[in-house]
Amino acid sequence: MKRFLPQPLFYLAFLLTGCVSTKDVKNPLTTPTLNQSAPISANKDVNYITQVVQQVGPAVVRINSTRIVAVSPQDPLGRFFGEQLPPSREQVQRGIGSGFIISDDGIILTNAHVVADTDSVSVVLKDGRRLQGKVVGVDRVTDVAVVQIKGTGLPTVKLGNSDSLLPGEWAIAIGNPLGLDNTVTQGIISATQRSVADLGVPTERVDFIQTDAAINPGNSGGPLLNAQGEVIGMNTAIIQGAQGLGFAIPIKTAQRIADQLIAKGRVDHPYVGIQMGELTPDLRTKINQSDTGLQVNQDRGVIILGVAPNSPASRAGLRSGDIIDSINGVAIQDIKQVQQQVETANVGDIMQITINRNGKKQAIAIQTAALPARDIN
């Protein structure tokens, strides 16, 4: 389970972004072979949560991973006396996560941090079968990964629509928290479109679903379900020290990323290369009183706080202090709108950006590039 540490001030390093060849893997997201069972309805004998678990539970899997890492010996005194340290030794790290099968040919969605940089992956089904997993692709930027297993009679989930979620709807999480297999928790959708700014996680490019269904380490990659038993999100994060706060990647986002991972084993994320802040009267005052020489005459909007060297923004002539007025004709009010506009672009697209610089509007064209590998954590 990935833990997020809140940050008091949000500067989004606009990372407007891996991976095995997958020519022999068909794409189940564009040609779905999903379980199309009838919607679940409660009856006097079995409540709807039990029905959801009975229908979906067999398709939720436990993912065991191992990594071999080099461990350096710790001998601080020996170094001072010129003693030769023993060589580094290898250590096996083991991890546990969750996932869910989306197609009968064994395609599984899970979190990238569950299977990234692993030496081996095994998948345990609810019926006890243990199958070798192959990592098809990993996208660290959105924390989505695809794993494939080979088996027969594999159960599958039904994917729902995360775009239409409303706060207050029921939410059910199934996974393996703290190694406790097939654990079920229930709550509601607490909020939608929680941005990275809300969580203080500038490297994640996802608007999260927030839920109060209990999510703990080991739930990573497991499904968040609606009352009809459809997957609406992939559980991924908790905020350290918080209670009753869990977050999931919307299934529409996970589908989009998985499509690309299955097709080419990687995801190319558009990159512009700016740091941004949302203007407030307080931020305006701080900027105007700083020694940067910048003077801002408005206290609403999105201001560029920094431009990465040799980035598309730098080549196009954007500067610190520029205020983004519109992108491709869409008026910009907040950082989320900027991110959404860039995420809808493809790498290499030309974006028309109107800025306010020292009280004067200017039109600037920027060609997006692929996110540099150094910025993929």
C-alpha cells in the first residue's frame, strides 16, 4: 500500500509521464470478455454486500512478489580505522498486494508499486490455485500495472463507469490487507476527483476516488466496487496518520493506462515542464514582496512558478510569473484544468496557450514531449 504524506504547499512539477513486449497478448479492454451477470439486488436472505462478494470475490487475487536487493554492510567504526568492509550481500524482499482478473485469458490489473522491479510474481486465486505471473507492463506515473497468468476457467470481474460516481454511493473493497486474504470492507464514496494537490503528491497524475471503506497495506491493486458488483476503482493509497481515508484510481483511468501497457508495454505521458501555483491574495502578496522582481496584479488563476530547463515550456518561451489564461480555447481557473487539458493531448501535439505577462496577453504554442525517464519515480 502506497502511503501519502501531506505537504503544506503544492507545487506541481508538471510531469505532463515499463515493460515487456506484448505482441502475443490480446487486448481485453477494447474487446472485453467480462462477466456479464445480472445486476445484484438484495433479498431477505442475503444482503447486497454478500451477493457482491459471492460474485466478484473469486476474481480478486493475492499477488506475491519478490525482489533481490544488494545490502551494504553497516560497520561505521571499521571505516575510520581503515578496515576493509565485507562485500555487499543479497537480500530477498517479499511483498503482498491484490489484483483482479478482467479477462478469461488471465489479464490482471494491479498497482505498479506492487510488481515494479520484481524478480518473480506469483498469483494466488481464492480457490487456492497458485499461478506464475508475467508482468506485461508498469506505469509508475499513474501507479497502474498489468500482469498475466495462464489458467482455465478463470473468474472475471465486470468493469463499471467511474465517471458517473457521486459522493454518498456505497463502496465495497476486497483485498488482502496486512496479509489477511479475501478481506471485505464496506463504506461510501466520500469524494471524487481528489487531485494530487489535495493529497500533496506531485508525482501522481490521477484524480482519485476517496472512500471511507477500510483500506490498509496489502489492499493495493484490489477492486473498489459499487452496489451492483462492478469495479469502479483500484485501491491504491492511504494517508499516513489518517483514519477512514482511502483512495482509489478510477477504473476509467486504469483501463486507459492498461490499454497502452497491453498494446506496447509502456505509457507515453505528455510533458510540458512547468511548476504551478493557484493564486490567492496571500500568495499574490508573497510574490510581490519577494526579491524575484515579479509583480502580480490578480489574485485568482494559475501562475507559473518555475520552468524546467530544456523543456517544451522553456523552448516555447514561458517564464516564471506568467499567468495561464486559457489552453486550446478553454478558460483556466485552477491547476486541475491545466492538467486535464494536457492529459487529453498526445505526445507531440501543439497546444495553444494564452498567458498574461505583466498585464498583457500573449499567445504561445507549445509542442508536448514525452515525460523524461528521470521524472518517472
